Amino acid sequence: MGPGDLSRALAALPQLTDPRLIVGRETFDDAGVFRVSDELALVQTVDFFAPIVDDPYVFGQVAAANALSDVYAMGGEPLTALNIVGFPSGKLPLDVLTEILRGGQDKVHEAGALVVGGHTIIDEELKFGLAVTGRADPRRLLTNATAVVGDRLLLTKPLGTGLLATAAKQNLLSQDVVSVLHSSMTALNRTASAAALAVGARCATDVTGFGLLGHALHIARASGVTLRIDVKRVPALPGARDAWTSGVRTGGAERNEEYLHDLVAWGSSSSEDRALLIDPQTSGGLLVAVPPDRVRDYLSLVPEAVEIGDVIPAADRGVTLA
């Protein structure tokens, strides 16, 4: 499902308001935020998907890191998680499920949270993910609606997981490239989130299924600005561009491109550049809008982050490529 489909589906639903709901569905942010007190808010999210890698343990880790990332993208701290499983009983050995759950639990524990239960159904296709609850200070949130003109855009992980995961399924990657892919997708966004709060940033999102441009557009619309991205500065995972050049394509990227076609000022970007920018990410990094005088501080805390652009006054298109 693309972002346009989601918008149309939600548009038909009535909305109830509550002053305690700080972040709801209106801005397509990464998680919901509900104020419990002046000092405490709950951050809630859910995410699950079919295997993106062959190793069950790694799949569990990736799915958990991906779900936890939504809490980090709001400036929150994960507390508890519930497993969500669709398992093709009779088609796969039970050991596969055990390894998936073990991978997920290990990653949740790494985040300092607990797996407190879950729900499993018999399904024709294997699926796994988590519903995560976290906490945050409602006075110090990260949202996609708080970018201001002059902020610099920093990306904390390179792009290309969609292209590479597809290439891996076609046995087109070396083991070294696969290892780097797995390391990227299983890495938590905890440090990137804490650093954003530490330097006074107020705007962030994690880059997942809608690709860098899709999530950048959400920031632009929610904040009433335009995001200008320097295409040549956007980092890519090793082998990602080569995968596209060799003919690897994904359905998710096609849906993203169709939705974004008239919403982005594409400039002189090449087809290869565009493929990377619309590539649907799994457990991608954070895109953080950092005040210009704090960029150096952020990079000292998250040295793998890359400055890829800035926030400019709203223009005809929400995102423009330079």
C-alpha cells in the first residue's frame, strides 16, 4: 500500500478529538503520543511484515529494530513490546518461529525494554513484528511537524535496504554486502534519537517504507516548509546503486514513485539517484532537522550521520532536489 492509498482510506473515517492526544494520525507521524501528565506521555506504535532476510534470527532482529524505531523517532524510550506473528503452521518447522522470537526479544532487550506477550495466528505467509509502548517527556518530543526554516537535515543511516534485500533474494550479493545490510537494519536508532534531544532538535522521522522522499514530504507538509535535499550527499549502502543498475526493482519503489511524481521538484537527478531516494527502507535511519548551530554537536554524538540538505520556505513542491 502506498502513501496515497493510506490517505484515501483514512479520509473516510471520523475523527474524535482529545486534548491529551498530542500526536495522532493527522500528520502521518511515526507513532501516536498520549499525554498522561505534564511530565509523561505514552508513545505507541505497531509494525510487522513478511521476511526481508532468510535467517530467522536476523529477521526477528530486523523486525524488532524497525518497530522500536518509531518510538525513537518521537524522542521516546521503549518500555514494553507485544509480539505479532502470522505463522504457516505445517509448512515451516517450529524452530523457525523460536529463532524469530529470540531475535526479536534480544533486540527489545538491547533497547532496555521487555517483551510482555503477544498474539499468534496461523497464516499462509510468515509475518512478524511488534506493538511497542514507550514513554517520552511531552515537553521534549520529536515530531514531523516542527521543522523550521534554516534547520539542517541529517540522515543517520545510508539508503538502499529495499534494493539490496531484493538482490539478496536473487542471490546477487556477496556475503560481505549482505553482512553490511544486516548490520544496518539491525542497528537501533537509540543514539540518534537521544542525540537529537540533546542538541535541542524538535523534528525527526524514521525513513522506512515510503522512502527518504516520502517521509521528507510528510515533514514538509506537517511543518509547512519545503525540504531541499542535495542528492549527491545522500549516502548509500555498498552495492545499492549497483543493484539498481543490474536491473533490481521493487514494487514498493514503483508505488512511491507514482505517488511522489508531481510532489517533488526532481531537478537534474538521474534515474539512479531517484531509485535510491524512493527505495522503501526497512529499519532505516532517522532524518533529523537540526538547528544550524548544533550540527557539529550532533555529528560529534552520531558520527555516522550525514548532512544532506536544509529546510527552506514553503514552495510549490514539498521536496526539492539540488
